[in-house]
Amino acid sequence: MTASDPMERSRIRRGGWVPPGPRPAGALGRAELVPGAEEDLAFLTGDFRIFQLKVGHRWSLDDFVTAYVALEANPSARRAADLGCGIGSVLMMLAWGLPEALLAGVEAQDLSARMAERSIAYNGIEDRCALVRGDLRETHDALPPGSFDLVTGTPPYIPIGSGLVSNKEQRRPCFFETLGGIEDYARAAARLLAPGGRFVACYGVWPELRGEDAARAAGLEVISRLDVIPREGKPVLFRVVTAGRAAEIGDNEPAVLRFVVRDRNGDITSDMLRARERMGQPP
């Protein structure tokens, strides 16, 4: 193993910082677990990695904050599912943060699903993390109902007809609701949640209460809403809702919280520093 090897580079971090949590298995001589010319094998959480295209859908702030909120909402979850998991960003973060849990991701888009499967293999979690290929609205037979302690989703924010749809295979379903929006994710989550389970998902800024309304329409009750602000003084970028079974929570006035990424000077805030520490990222 040389210093140019991505596994070795994971141990070489500025200031002597050592990534916490489980270590990935690595490529183990498997050609498909080496990034191609148009791909990155990017750092994610701790030492975990993710395959992504250099020009295409890549893991982002909404993935990071959704996974962070989910791990805070149910840090002892034993079974977790990520709906519309894409390239596996949130799925890998949950697998890193819940090292004893069994996980499942659901993804309909073939290119993203193949990349997620490679990341699962590279990180050495094939024995506890499965990928279900299919539309989250139709995979009723693939995942047992009422059996997941934690269900997450990072649905696209833009309804069809509200903008110019990308002609790129991978980006189109990541931004536009070609396979459903937050309402569909909430309905799927309501079917999958075990007693005491939590549903955590991000959604766009308009309508303001869309995520809360979607959860309640699916028979869930909202516990909290997190408004994510990219920089102090800027408008909300997206929101993250946390919900559970309505029958268990009852009438509830959701807590409305703020998460500011950078202050007015452009420096990382205490919100983001806490999240980075929890998610195994360098300060």
C-alpha cells in the first residue's frame, strides 16, 4: 500500500486527525471497486467512501444534514431504510453511524444503483446493507412493513412542469419529481416504520409546510423541523422534518429549529462543527 492508495491517504489528515468509526474493506483486488477515469472515490464519513461521477450527481449538504438529523433522532436504530437512495450517500452515512444495524436502500435509477452497490462493497458492509432496485412507490413486497426503526429520504424538490428537466440520466431524477416527491416518501415511510421508529427527510423551501403536511397526510406526526440556512442572513435553503407514528406521538407542536452552516464572515458555525464531529469529519 502506497501513499497514493486511497486507503492509505485516509490515515493522512491535516493536524494528525484520525477518522473515527469503522474502516472500509477497500478494493481487495476487485477491478470494479477502483474508480474509473470519470469517477471519484470521495471521502464521506470517517473512513467510509463513496463512488460518484466527476460530472453528475454528487453527495451534498442535504444528504449530510439529513443523515446527521436521522442519527440524532434514533442513534440506536437496529434496522434502517433509505428511500430513493441515489448513489448511496445517506445510506453509507447511516451504515457508518450505525455499525451494528441492518440497512436497505431503495433506488430506481440504474446508474446510481450500480454506484451505490460498489460503495457498499468498497466499505465492506455487504453483509448488512442491501440495495433494492425499484420505484419506492411500488416496492411493497421487497421491504417488510412495520420493521424499520429509522427511515430516511432526500427526495427531489422540483415538481414536473416547474422547470427545464435535465437530459442527463443521473441528474434528472435527483432534482425533478419524476418518481414522486416528499408525499410519496412519507407514505412509504409510514408503511415501513416499526413502533417507536422515526422518519427523517429533507424537502424544499416552498410550500413552507409541505414536509409537515406530507407526514401528517401519511398518518405520521411531526416532532421537529430543521430550517437549514447556508449563511447567516441568507434565506432557508431546505428543511428537514422528523416524524413518527401519529398514534404514538399524539397531538404535538413541532419544534422549529435552525441550522446555520456559515456565519456572516463565512466561517463554519458551531452547528456545523457539531455535525461534522458527529459525522466523523475533520473539524
